[in-house]
Amino acid sequence: MLQYAFMRHAFEAGTIVAIVAGIVGYFVVLRKSAFAAHALSHIGFAGAAGAVLAGLNPIIGLLTFTTSGGIAISTLGRKIVNRDTQIGIVLAFMLGLGVLFISLYTGYATEAYSILFGEILGISASDVLVTLIVSMALIAAMAVIYRPLLFSSLSEDVAEARGISIFWFGIIFMILVAVATSIAVQVVGVLLIFALMVTPAATAQRLSRRPAQGIIITAIIALLATWIGLFISFYLPYPVSFFITTITFLGYSAVRLYENVKPRPSLVKVAES
């Protein structure tokens, strides 16, 4: 399998993206921002369509729109619990722009449409390098803001009372989610971003007792789903993203059927300690 360059690149990019999606995705679920991540992926498609119309690389438009959308969502909804309406408003506007861009484009927007379902087997060596550099910067940023982000994710009011700027941390986190979404669409696409950004994290939160442990479990689940999906897709003529989404869904379903009945300590207490 690994004698083929496209498979090596797929495994390399998939590994990098799975780790990043696992780290960021854990906080997405912890902050109850799954809808925001879902919205950003669709907003990114509008950006990709705009970039194709302008003759640019779709990834440029994807990253620009997801970042702008993340900032807009955070600015309009300062509190996580009050953000659903703002997310819906921004999402509707951006999707409208995407429809306009596609309708104005006279050719066949193959690159933009490929972002919908991912194209991991078409990733080049240069794409892998760019993904690695961006991912390293993103992980470094997450490490810097880890503790205040964790505290504000668990209890916004208490964190704000202790001097943590909920507004600015919200904006920073949404930008990081936008970047993670932009690189993750290479693997599973816009429509299936939940497979790496949300489902592994939701599974890990039912298996872990501490945030750090949960992040590690999330990354492992995302990694295994990506590796197994790539392995199976090499022998079966079906999309990689289908296998990845199926594996993560089955894993979550299995955990839900075998939930631990023992009470777990509050994550708020863990963070304060």
C-alpha cells in the first residue's frame, strides 16, 4: 500500500489532521460549539466557491471565510449559550454568498465541489508540508491558551469573575476552530466534518476523567478512524470519508451502549485544582 506516493501522502496528512481535529474538537464539544464548527465548515465552502470564481486556490477562500465567520460569530454572540441564533444568521448569509459565487462561475467548479466530501487521496507532498506547518502553529497556540481556555469552557461566569476575558478567548478559539476546519476538510470534506471534529471528542468525554486524558483519547480515536478508513478504502472502491464517518459513529454508538454507570468527578473541580 505504502509503495504508492498518493497513499503515503494520504496517511501523512490524515495523521496530522486527525491529531489537530482531536485536540480542537475536544474543546468544541466541551464548549458546546458543535453547531459552530458545523457552520464554519459550510461557510468555508462559500469561501472556496468565491476563490474559484476569482481564480484563486479554494483553500485560500476556505480559510478566509471560516476565519471571518468565526470572528463574526464570536463578536455577535459573546456568551456560548446565546450563540446559536448568531451562528444561524451568519451561516445563512455566507451560504447565500456561496450560491451566488457558484451561479456566477461559468465553468465546472471541480475544486470547490471536492471540498464538500474531501479529497485526501489527491493530496500532494506540498499540501502535506503546508498542513504540517499550519497544524504545528495551531497546536502551539492551543498549548499557550490551554488552561484559561479550559477554565472558560467549563464555567464562563467564574472565569470572567477571575479576570479571564471571555470575549477575546472566544474570538481566539473560533479562529483556531476555523483553521482546524480548513485543514480537516481535506480528509472528510465540509459535509462530514463532524466525523473528526465532534464524534471522537463526544466519545472521549464518556471515557475520560480528566481533560488531558480526554484530549489524548480523542486524538487516538480520530487517528484510528483515519488510518483504518484509508486502509479499507485502498481495497474497496468506496470513499475514504464514508469509512471514517462510519468508524467514528460505530465507536460512539458502542460507548453509549456501554456507558460507565459510576459517577465521575466534575471537570470544573479538576480544572480548578
